[in-house]
Amino acid sequence: MTTDGRDTRWAEHRIVRRRELVSQALRAIRLHGPGVGMDEIAAQAGTSKPVIYRHFGDRAGLYAAVVESVHEFIHAGLTTTLETSDVTDLATLTADLADTYLSLVDRDPHIYRFVLTPPTRGEHVDPSGALPSVMGQHVAEVIATRLAEAGLDEGYARTWGHGIIGFIRSAADEWMAAEPREPRAVVVARISALFTPAFMGALEE
């Protein structure tokens, strides 16, 4: 079965158009806040709500696309931290990841609060998406290497890696929802206060 070139071009057009609409939705969220309405998003995109629904199905579909875009941004930032942090010091690595995560979400507070507020109607969307699982696996691989070098059981790596990311994300969610918010450095220091002695004790076993 051959694929019509027009079908391919149309599929590519739809992908590009969806990205454009997500970009405009992000701009609308920054302008109007996390409670932005579909009318405001459509106006920002210079189109109509039926056009947006045609590309995303409903508000939940657009929400899911925005969440995916936000998670791609956070994933890229955390990956950079993994590549540049001192992976031989797990306590420092955890503090660096926490500081990076909080810094990234603090850069666009309206958008992150939008992500934390899934639609009340339509398809259920998990706001955490696949990000914790993906990043947890990345961190687990780094920890496994560190444990192997120390001659310790690598079996801890998976639990620690996913646990670190889950803890940081939950702390960030609570921090972003608070009014007023404490300084980022305070939250990072508290995370470090928990994980630094924990890793010191565990790695000395």
C-alpha cells in the first residue's frame, strides 16, 4: 500500500499546526494566568475554538499537549544537570537536580500552575505524565554507576533514583501552589538537609 504525498504533507501540516497552537496557548497562559479560557487561547492564536478542538479534541486534549511541552522543557533542563553535575557526590547531585527543577518551574509560574490544574471535565489527564518515570530512570542509571564504583549493591539505584525525582517534583508542586512562596534556596536547602545525611549513611555501609 502506497502513501499519497498529499497525506504525508497534511500529516506534517497538522503536526506543525499543533505545535503553533500549543505555543500560542502558552503565551495566553502567561498573559491571562492559569485560569485562562478557551476563548482567550483562541484569540491569542488568531483562530476559533472549533479549530482548536479539531486539532486537540477538547480542552483536556489541549491541556495534555501543553503538559507534554512543559515536560519536554523540564526534561531537557534536568538532563543538562545530570551531564554537568558531580555524579560522584549523590548528595550534591540531588541538590543540583532540586535547584534546577525549582528554577525551571519558577521561570513560568502561570504555566506550571496551569499544569497542576487539569480540566474538571472530559478525558482524565495525569499532570505528572511520563516525566517522573523517564527522569527517575536517568537518575537511577547514574546512581547505579556510583554504587558499583563504591562496591555497593546497585539494587538501591532504582528506588533511590525514582524516589529522588518523585520527592523533588512533589516539593516543587507544593512550593508553586503556596502563597506567598518561600525563596527557592530555602526549599533546596531543606531537600539537601534530608538527602545529604541519608546518602552519607547509606554509602558508608
